Amino acid sequence: MSNAPSWDDLFADPRFHWTEPDEGVLATAPRWRDEGRDAIYDLGCGAGRHMAYLQTQGFELYGSDVAPNGLDACGRYLAEAKLPARLVRADMTTCPFADASFDAGVSTNVLNHNSLPMLRETIDEVRRVLKPGGEFYLTVLSTNDWRCGSGEEVAPNTWVLGEGPEAGILHHFFDDDGIRDWLSDFDIIEARRDTGASNSSVRDSGEPAVKDFWAVWIRKAASTS
Ligand SMILES: C[S@@+](CC[C@H](N)C(=O)[O-])C[C@H]1O[C@@H](n2cnc3c(N)ncnc32)[C@H](O)[C@@H]1O
């Protein structure tokens, strides 16, 4: 039996109960509202920062996550805010919703946590549950992130981290070709690499831990014919 930590273990620590919305979510919500988008899916909703924020902006939110402790924290956060909690426990590879359910979706800091074959299954599921013309905003780590190269490489660009707050957790990292190949069934509206943003971690070596990630907006074709 593996002793590797999981996200369910990490959610025992309130440090992982994030409440500040991601900048891309903040920037995109007004446009989605102006466009009349309504039903939004938060894949890997965690402790619920976007489940809450996007509901305060007038959207109807549905969330899924694999970690019961994350869903519990999310449920409490939404209850305190007196907001509906439409939450389902599910692995990312099987989104528990009907085809074409959502006008839009978000998944921040989630779609790194699997092997590339599983992430391909996941993005196919995202496409399935989006309506034609549906948009999705996601963030994933790039191969320039400080964590890429730390720990054990179990497949190309896929590492079980050896240090930091998520040590022991599987991460896949995307380079430019990798991100475009992974998302090739979508129109890429924008793929922005944000580099140099430092976070609070310091490497075991004492070097600063510099975060480097992709913020990506994609759209499912309006017509699949
Ligand atoms: C870094 S947290 C991000 C949480 C949230 N999206 C946010 O930005 O606040 C990563 C999330 O991915 C979820 N996760 C990891 N592996 C998953 C899987 N196989 N299926 C579904 N969710 C997963 C974790 O439970 C956790 O909630």
C-alpha cells in the first residue's frame, strides 16, 4: 500500500483552503456574464474559492473533486456564505454530468495532478460536458516551474514531487508544444505563460521557488459538423 500523500490529506491543513479567486477567473467572469453564460462547472473545486466567487457574480455553479476533505471544506465555505452547494465527488477522468451541460467551466491548479494519458481523458470529458461554443479557463504548471525536476520523473515531464508543500503528489508539467497538443480539440483563445511569480516556498537548497504556469482560455467549436 502506498504511503504517498493525497490531496485528501492536504485538505486537513487549512493552508490549502484557498479563498482568493484566481486572477484569470476575476478577469473572465464579467465577459461570461455579458455573454449570457449561466451554468459553470468547477472541475477540482477544492475548498471552493471559485464555487463561491462565481455564484456571487450571478452564475449557477456545479463542482466536482476527488477529495472528500476538500468537498467538506467547500460545503462549509458555501454554507457560511449562504450559497448553494452543488457538489459531486468524482475523479477528473469521469465528469459526472450529461453531455453539453455547461456554458463555461474553470479548473485552476488541478489539471497537473495526473499522468498525461489520464489528463487526455480528462480534457475529452471537459469537451463532452461543455455546450457547443462553451468556454473553459484552466491553469497548469509549465516545465519552467521550480517543481519540474524535483523528485522522481515517472514519465516525460511527469514527476512525483520530492520537496515543498505538495511533496509526494504527482504533477505533469506542460511545455508550449505539450499544451497545444493536449488542447488540440479546442480553439485556443489565449495561452498565456506567467513566469517569475514567486510564491512563499523556498527550495530545500535555499533557492527561491519560482512559479511558472500557463493560464489558458479554450472554446469548444460552436458546430461540430
Ligand atoms: C491545488 S488544489 C486546487 C483547488 C481549486 N481548483 C482551487 O484553485 O482553489 C488541487 C485540486 O485538485 C483536486 N484533484 C487532484 N487530483 C484529482 C483527481 N484525480 N480528480 C479530481 N480532482 C483532483 C484536489 O482534490 C484539489 O482540490
